[in-house]
Amino acid sequence: MATATLAATRPTADAPTRREPAASDGCEDRALYHCHCGYVFVADVTAGVDCPHCGSAQAW
């Protein structure tokens, strides 16, 4: 059985020392909701999502 050797790499002077978080305007998770009125929509995952068609609260 062959063994692989992993070489330790060191950051170069040009390499960033830390990663900046990606620009975001809030929630990054979205879900597909199916309302009892028949409307299907995609919305941010939050504790309270209302159907944009009838206004009914959606279970999560």
C-alpha cells in the first residue's frame, strides 16, 4: 500500500492572513414553501414567514 506525504505549506508574504466574510445582506438560507392556498414561493428562512399571496403564516 502506497503512502502519501503531505507537505506543510506556509503562507507567502502576498497571501492574506485571514479571510474576509462574503458581503451579505442578511439571511443566506432560503426555502421553498407550499401554502394551503396553493401558492408556492421561495423565501428567506426565518421564524415567521407569511404567504405573499394570502398572508397566512407558514409553519417551519
